[in-house]
Amino acid sequence: MDKETYRFMYPAAVAYLSLVFSQKALQWLCGTTRDDDGRETVNFILFGDLLARMALTAGEGKGFRRPLTLSAGQAQYSEEQLSTLWNMGRKRIRNLLSALTDMGLIDTCRSRVASVMTFPCVRGWKTADGSHTDNTFFHEQREE
């Protein structure tokens, strides 16, 4: 699968998200990132693709050889999978995830078994069925 045919995901089961962004994060989200073929994608679409992977309730991650049990507000990810989907090298994906961490948009924890990200910029969400969840991984953004 390549970026030409990949349809970026978005948090479809969510009625609304409450997000808190730093000024630096908001500026980045309004910008673009080039893939390995020089095509630009709006950064907010990339971030939305990550958000769409977030578990809305506790349960097992899907689509992985070794799925983890995730808490609401976590997402299992693979740098290799993102590299393929977004048409960017793994080192570039790792640098991008590091930049998102520095801006307070995500936190990551990598291990030999699996990688998990949380979304400290998400205060909470309401699903289409009306249930509200506060994100236990949320923390206030600090301007630098």
C-alpha cells in the first residue's frame, strides 16, 4: 500500500474531541510535511491519522502480530507500518514522532514487543453513543 492509494484515517467514532495545543504545536499542525516522493500532506491530517488509532475504551489493540491491552487514550503503533503508509523512511518517522512528543501532542513508549503512544493534548472525548471519557493521559501544555 502506498500513499497514492492510502486513505488517511480520522477519528470516526468520536462525536467531539477536546484538545489543548501549544502555540508551537498549532503552528506545526497548520503546516505540511513532504513524503519521500516530494508530495505534501497537511500535518493535521497526519496527526488525525494517529488520533484515529487511539483506543476510545480499554481493550486489545488490533492489526498487530502481538496486540497489547490498551487503556482508553492509547494507541499501538509501528514505525514500519507508518513508514509504509505515509511513504517516509523509518528514521524520518522516528524524527517526526520525536517532534510530536517535543510539542506535547503525543508521548511514546517503545519496547521490543510493541510501541504505544498516548495523546496528552487530548483532554477527553464523547463518542457517537453519547458516552464521555476524560483522558487519563492528558496534561496541561506549557509554553516554552
